[in-house]
Amino acid sequence: MTPDQLITFAAVAEHRNISRAALALHLSQPAVSGQLRQLQDEFGEPLYLRDGRGVRLTPAGEQLASYAARLRDTYRQAYAYRDALRGMEQGTLRIGASTTPASYLLPYLIAAFQRRHPDVTVHTDDGNTADIVGALGSFDIALVEGHVGAELPPDTAVHPWHEDEIVAIMPRSHPLATANLQAVTLADLSPHPVVLREEGSGVRQLIERAFARAGVPMRVALAIAGVEGVKEAVRAGMGVGFVSAMSMRHEDEVLFRLPLGPEPLTRRFSILVPHASAPSRIVGRFLELCLNGDARPPAAGSAV
């Protein structure tokens, strides 16, 4: 049993898929499969079983995965500490981002970062907030929206970041769009069908909490993944949707947006840094770029 075999097993346990684990480790699939076979031979019993296109851990595999994940995290901390001491200018930065910052902030940040550090390779992955927080061990830094919860890995730093406004969107022919309203309340929206993001979305969690606090019912017509999915469902006449105001920055004339009132509905973006006690200089420089606001996207227009 070697450290490399355990680190490989930790990746397979995390991704529940050998091909995706191989991609994350920058190894070939046969190399990953070979390490898994050697590790199973060492233990003398199955650690995982094939499950459709993925794998399912056996009870023995689940127990081993917890040890393997701790070993992998220790290795990463050691490498991060080494990189911090070296002050290295080359390397890889792995960024995770939830849907809204991934689509509307991250491209500008990466462009600015790579102008300053052209020899750093940047890898990105996106998902909803729950996805990114759940896979935090795979990233060097993560940009997420909404509530991150208390179950973060040890040694994770949370940096408050942008404030973002959530707006209601609807076709321009919708009764609320033609009513000359300056803002729309949740009570105004209650009689109308709504389109929500998928489970785990920061926007969905915020909207559900807002309706619950207001004590008004919500008629959910559809739950769909992604900001663009919500927009398309609204265009199709499925109901009123809820998106970040910044996602409407370049929107066409089909959709109409209204602020939520009587007070704007806002949420905070956060930057998560795993292994914060020994971050690499690469992570530190990207974090500084984010917090200093040196890479700003174009301002959202006041009308759509």
C-alpha cells in the first residue's frame, strides 16, 4: 500500500467514477484501475463495486476513504506550504465556482489574473453552491453564492465578497410587467406560477426562505438547473423566474425584470480558501485580485 494508491482511492471515492477521478488526477484510466487493483489485493477484499457507469464503495471502502481523504489533504497542505516558501510563479490554480459567479464574474477575474501571471495554468469547475462546497477538497479556491453552511472542511477560510441582488423576471407580456410597478412583492407574486432553480442552488434557498418569512404560498410550476434554464422556461411562459441582476446584464428585449420589494432581496458571495493556514502564493494573489475589485465586469444596465 502506497500513498499514491491511497490518494488515487480518495479521488475515486470523491467522484464515484474512475474516469472522472483519472481526469482529476491527470492519470490514464488504466493507471487508476491498476492502482485500485493493487490496493484491493493489499486488503484482500473488495473496496468498491461497479454501479452503472460509476462505482459504489463497500463498507470497507467507505472506512478506507476517510483515511485516504485525510492523507490527501495532508499532502496538499504540505505542497501548499512548500509553494508558499518558494514563492513560486508557475503552477496550477484550481478554481471552483457556483453558477452565478462562474458565469458572470469568473471570466473577468481569470483574464485579469492571467495577464499578470501568464505561466499559471487555471482549471475551473462549476456547479450549484452545494456541489462546490461538497467538492471543496478538489479546489485551491472557490467562489460561491448564498449560505455556505457550517459543514466546511477544517482549515477553510471564508471571505465575504460581492453583494448580489435577486430580481424577478417575466415575459414583457406578463400582467406584472405591464402594471407599471417599480418593484414586486412576494404577495404580488403568490398567485402566479414560478420557476425555481434546482435543489442546492443559492438563489433557490434565498427565494424559499423569503416566501416562508413573508408567510405567503408559492406556486412552483418548474424547477430547472442553471440560470439560462430559468430564463428559457420564463421565455416559454412557464412562470416568473428569479435570477441574479448581473445575469440580466446582456439580456435581450424578451424578458422584463422587476426588483423585489419593499426591500431589495440580496445575498452575499463568499470566497472559500481550503488549507488557509498555508495557502500558496498563487492562491494568495488570486484572492487579493478578487477582494481588491481589480477585475470588474461591466455594470448592469438599469433597464432590460
